[in-house]
Amino acid sequence: MRRLVATGDTNVGQVRKGNEDALLVRDSVYAVADGMGGHLAGEVASATALEPVEQLDGRIFQDDAAAVTALRDAVVAANQRVSQLAQENPDYRGMGTTLTAALVEGRRLHVAHVGDSRAYLLRDGQFSQLTDDHTLVQHLIDEGQITQEEAANHPQRSVVTRAIGVSEDVDVDSMSLELVPGDQLLLCSDGLTGVVEDQRIARTLMEGDDPDEAVATLIDLANEAGGPDNITVLLLRYEDPEAAQPSSRTISISSRVESDDRNWAGEMGRYASLTRGGPLTPEQQEEEGRSAGAILGRASAIVIGLAVIGGLLFGGSQFLLSRSFFVGIDGNQVVIFEGINRQVGPFELYRVTERSEVALDDVQQWYQPQLIAGRPAADLGDARALIRNLPLRTDDGEDADDLADADQEADEEDGDDPADLDADLDEDEGA
Ligand code: MN
């Protein structure tokens, strides 16, 4: 008798006031959604997106194709509901959500996915990310413009290139695979993966026998790392004590470009090997970094590339713009931009969202180039704080003390590692 143990939890984290994540744990369907948009809109978006998925619970499907189609249709329906709400209600304009949904029927697992929440599979000590992130940084990695390590601290790492509810159409990734006893499937929001290393996550899943405890530990780890975002963790454990050898270990994946069964795991080499306990040697770490880097940029590069451009030009820009901020100048005025400090062809990927009382001329000269280049902020609050703490010129003119104080203040207020921000500025200037 097979047994599927499902458990999950969501946590507001240490920084955010509300929790815009949502999760669904039923008998045969499971999902994580990470909503965005001000004034409760993010919560509405994520909760609404789960509804069509929930309606699939307990349904029996004739075959794999029927199950995958139903799951994909549920994600499409989620997109329609959220985008319709966003259109009808001005408070909800620009809201959106990620959606990573799983349907289990017998041994078969189906996953449908949009956005940057993730599905991972832990099998035989191998931890594998099943889903592609639909994010700008993933696109930049695929393009070879930044490394995985740079992506982890990139100020625009939360910018998604595909989401539920931002336009009338949505591209849905989906995949199917056969579960084998001992498998653990993890669905989670970026509040976990943005701050806790894959290695650490996998080790937590391997070490604990109690799923509830594993979920709690993962949330604790994210909070201990600062908890900058809402954290949602959903864990499925597939146990089958009576089964003999698993009948098949073939994993297939399908996306909108590659729709049929492929030996995905073998081809992509995406598994990162893990051994219980003990940290990896530097060689192992390097090896893993290489294999992870090597697979990115193959299958998904074109899809994501098209999605980025498509999303920007045809309706997705609202969403892209709504998740990222930087402080810069408009004429001589210091302003907060929403969007990405970048230009694609003739298109600016940013717009002014808030103006300040501060003129560029008021700012100490040494700091002005940073504003001209654009200074990344984690969110709107961070951007406002950055402006509040700008090193301003005094009537006496600048002296060395002012300069040092202001520098320190600006760095303290930043939250992010100043070195990373500076590195990014350099990159932007070069681009
Ligand atoms: Mn999030």
C-alpha cells in the first residue's frame, strides 16, 4: 500500500508585514503560490490562483495526458481569474503570483509551474530542481551575463519574467514523472530558496524522519538567515513499504517547447549528488557548480529569452516593473524608479514611481555618480530609506568628517552588502 505523506507551512518571515504566499495541501493536489502587489493584492492573487487547482482534488484521470492537461488547464484558469480580478478592481491592478502545482495519481506525479517558486525532487540522495525559474536573473545566467553566485545576491533577483495574472495568456511549464518509494518532493517559495542553499535544504530533508519537523527546520533556516521574504514549504514523501523494486526510474519533462517524454534527468545532468552528513569537499562543490551551470542555458534559454522580451513588450511589463526598485535621477531630481535599471533596445525597463524633494545638486559630489548610475534598493521602503540617508551638502561645504559619516550611514541603511551593490553598479555602467 503506497502512502503519500504531505505537510506544509507558510511563514511571514522577519521583514515583511504580511504574508502574500499561499499553499494548498489536499489529498491529490498540492501547490505553492507567491503573490505580489500592494494593498493585500498579493494575498488575493496567490489565494485566488490556488482555487482552480483545488478543484482537481480527488479527481481520477484516464491517463497521464488527461491528468497533465487538467493540471495545465487549472493553471490557465488561475491566470484568467487573477487577471480578471486585477482588471476589475483598481486596488488589484498589477497584482500577480507564481504558481507551482503538483498532482499525484497513484505513482504518477505531474507538476505545472509558472514563476520562481520551485519544485525539487530528492531521490536516492540526489537533489534536483525540477522547475526552471522564470526570472530575469535566470535569463541573465542563461545568457552567460552573470554567474549563479552573482545571481544569488543580484538586486533584481526577484524580478520574474512569467507570472499568473499579469496578462490574459500564460505559458505553463509542465512535467510528469514516476514516483519511487523514498522520494521527497519539495515545493517552496523563493523566501526559502533565496536564502537557504540547495545543499542545506537537501541535507535537512535527508536527515529528518519527521516531515513536519523538516518543514519547520527549513522555515527556521530561512528565518535565521534574515527571513527577508515570506517563506512557504510544502513537502511530499512517497512511501511504499510493500513495493519491490521500483518499476521505472525514467523521468520525463515537458515544457512548451519540448512537449514529449525525454530522459530529462540523464540529458540535463541536473542532479546534484549528496551524501548524508559531512560537508562537500571543494572539488565536489566545484563539480556541482559546473554541472549546474552547464545545464542552464540549454533548453530554457530560448523560452526565457522570448518570455523576457515578450513579457516586456506585450503586457507583462507591469509585473516586471512592480517587483524591483532603484534610486536614480530624473533631470536634477532624485527619484525612485520601479523596474530594472536596464534598456532592451529602445525600451526602458523602468519608470519613475516616486519623486523626492532632493535635487542632485543637494547631494555630496562624491555620491552623485552612484545616483546617476542608479542605486539598487530591495523594495520601496529601502529606496525611501536610501533617499532619507543621502549624504547632503552642508552650507559649510563638504568636509572629511561629513563624508565619512554619510558614507557609513548610507551603507548601514542599505541592508544589502554594499560591495555587491557596488559591483552591480559597475556592471550596469559597463553595459
Ligand atoms: Mn517571495
